[in-house]
Amino acid sequence: MVIKHNLVDFYSPSFASMFVGFDRLFDSLSRATEVSVPTYPPTNVSRDGENYTIEMALAGLDDNDIDVEVQENTLTIVHESSEKKEEGKLYQGIAQRSFRRQFKLADDIEVVGASLKNGLLCINLTRFIPDEKKPKKIKIES
């Protein structure tokens, strides 16, 4: 029996969004599929040159409710909630359920800051190119 793996299944947009700094690798693979997998909380990952931003919609949470940690090239964002209905609320439509999101970072990606404003968590990252990896001119001897 031969089992074939489909690259589209393996490299879905949600899978690729967990890897920051590998976007050049996933660009062509993510174009192969337009499948959108809903995630909680809603998250955007964007790039501007060598800078990256991860944005998460976290309505109703403050900075004491969220843990952001980087360890061994993995960025982890965690919120633990008891999901209790607040007294006096007839309907609670803003979900505050627990979540744990992880993003794999390339070796040359570093987190440079994070902020939470108006329910939007922004994590700023940048690509640092070490001197030994930067292009250098080679003098041609004649």
C-alpha cells in the first residue's frame, strides 16, 4: 500500500502562520491553497522588510491576563481563563476562553517588543543578520 502526502494538506496557511521568518519558503506553498482555518484568537502575521508583526484580537483582556514567552526559537502566547459568566450579564458574546498559541521563529528572528492597546496584542519581531552571514566583497587579485 502506497500512502501519498499532499503538500497542500501539510503546508496549509494556518500551519505556515506558526513559522515566523520562514515566509519565503512558505510563500509558494501557501499560494497552492486558499483554505482558511479559523483560529482563536483571530491572528494576523505581517511583514515589512526585515520586520514582522503578530497581531491578536484579545478583547476584554489586559496585560496581566496574557503571558508572552520566547524559548528555543518558539514564541508562546498563553491565556488561562475560568470562562465564568460575569454577574449581571445576560449574554456574553466576547469569548475569553483559554488559549495557547505558538509560533516557531527562524534562528535570526528576535522579539523586540510587545504592546496591548484597545484589545489588540502586537508583538514586534525583526530579522537580525549576523556579520558572518552578510554579503561581503571579495577582492580579486591580478
